[in-house]
Amino acid sequence: MGWKIFMHSVRMVLDNLGPALRVSAVLYLLQAASQIVTFMMPQADPVGGDPAAAPVAAGELLILMILALVASLWIAVGWHRFVLTGETPRGWLPAWHGSEMLSYLGRSIVIGLLIGLGIAVIGGLAMGVAMAAPGLVGLVAFGLVGLASYVFFRIGLILPAAALGETLSLGESWKATAKDDKAILVLALIVMAGQFLISVPAMIDGDSSSVISLIYSIVVNWFATMIGISVLTTLYGCFVEGRALD
């Protein structure tokens, strides 16, 4: 079931590539602008550099980061709504749903804080034990990432709900996904493996400052972003709305 959910999410993007680009292309380029600006920005010269240039660059990057956050929320809400309600962009931008985007942001922060706090507590205890046997440190780290992913998918259904303007509590999301929690665990492991695989070419290349690495990162991260949103969409459709997987 976990594999079916993942593949359904991948096909969701590939089978609707045109709408996916219309929902996200312009906004994603805005989101990636900080990467491009950072890449093009000359490296600071500690000896003869202009000290006044640093605050300007930092200010520009801060603005780009804020715009990137807005763009990411806009993409997520737009894609959830396209898949779940059939709301299709009329042009190259999805419809603006400001209240839903604010709700999406607020719920994302809540999820991040809950998972972060939980992992910090559990991870601190686990790492304390693992330090006695250094060989276990990597295994514990892997387990913590897997646990975070599992919990995120269990409670993350509140995000598609926010995109639709619906009310869904953390407890209701957890209860809904309890119908097949083993599938959620498998899905979390598959997503972790996928993230590792897409990072392998960059690790082999070894030069993160090259144009090829930049292009690869931008293209691959777009697919990863859209598939990630699609996974949550699929989970919501399957466990909350009772939709069947193709």
C-alpha cells in the first residue's frame, strides 16, 4: 500500500505535467531565485572586499526568502486544490487563496514544532545511549529521520485540509491514518530512500558550485516538491475522503 501511494503520487505529477507546470513553474522560479542569486553572487574577499556590500546582499536574500516562502505556500495550496477539487489555473498562476495559505503556514509551523520537539527529546536520549557504542550513531540518526517522516505523514493531513478550507485536527489526522499505519511507515522509508537517491549525483560530482549542479538541483527539487505535495494529497484523498487508488 505504501508503494502504491508513492507511485500514485508520482503518476499524479507525470500524468498532469501541463497543469503542474501552470500551477508551479513561475512560482518555483521565484522560489529558486535565492539559489540563483547566491550562485551568481561573487565570493566575499576578506582582504579587499567592500564591507557595505554584505548587508545589502543579506537584505536581498531575506526578501527572496520571504518571497520563496509565499511561493511555496501558493504552489502547495494550488496543487492540493487542483487534484482534490479540479481547480485549474486560468493562466500561469494558480488562484490566490490568502486565508488558506495563512492556515497552511500556521499548521506547518505547528507540525514542525511538534516533530522538532519530539525528535529533540527522543534523539537526545537515544544519542546519549548510542555514544557508548559509536557504531550505533548512524543507525539512531536514520531511525530518527524515519520517525520524523512517519509522524509527519500521520499528522500532515491537516495541510491538504487547510488548502481546502476544511477543519481537521491533528488527532483526527492521526486517527484517519491509523487505518493502515504500516503503509505510512513503508511510505516514509520509500521517501527517505528517494531523497537519498536524488542526492547521489550531487555527491558524486563533488562540485556544488558548478552550473550543472545548480541546474540539477533546481530541476530535481521541482519534481521532489511536486511529488511531496502529491503524497500528502494522495493520503488525504485516500484516508479522509475515501478515494480509491488507481
